[in-house]
Amino acid sequence: MRELEVFIDTEEIAEFFFHELVKRGYVPTEEELEEIADITFEYLIEKSIIDEEVLDE
């Protein structure tokens, strides 16, 4: 199996969830979206779907 490099942006995750929740009749707050995005990111790490790599800025 080859390695694939993927970049996960929690802001992008939050935006995705916002649009999907609004389509379903929910109006989440910005804080709720940030929490959902963080939980999703942590889930992907826990399931070894992604590895966290901290980039030097």
C-alpha cells in the first residue's frame, strides 16, 4: 500500500459541518463547530487514518 499525503484543516472541517448541519435544520454556533472539528480531527488520529504533523511556522 502506498503512502498518501493528506492535509486536514480543522477550519475546513468546521465549514463542512456548518453547511451539512444547516441543510438538516440545525444552526450551530461557531464554538460548537470548532469543537466538532477538533473532535473529528482527534477521531481521525485515534483511528490511525491520519498522523498529526506539526509544521514550523
